[in-house]
Amino acid sequence: MSTAEKLGMAIIGVAMVTTLILPRRQTVPVITAAFNGARGFLATAMGTGKRV
């Protein structure tokens, strides 16, 4: 992994943790959005994603 990829993953990780621990946040929707986003990236990469 390049340095840019590691930095990007670190930023996303910190953002997710921050969102989860802040008061008045809904943890379940945040986790669902994260997994659905990852699923969308993979579907696009494999060519099975929705047509836009």
C-alpha cells in the first residue's frame, strides 16, 4: 500500500470512530452506511454495480 492509500484509510478510520463516539449520534446507521459504501465500491470495481 502506498503512503497516500494509508493516509486515506487513516482519515476514513478516524472519521468513522469520531462519528461513532460523539454524543447524539446513531451508531447503527453509521455502521450500515460504511458497509453499504464499501459494498458499492466493490460492486463498481467488479462491474456489477447499478448503472447511473
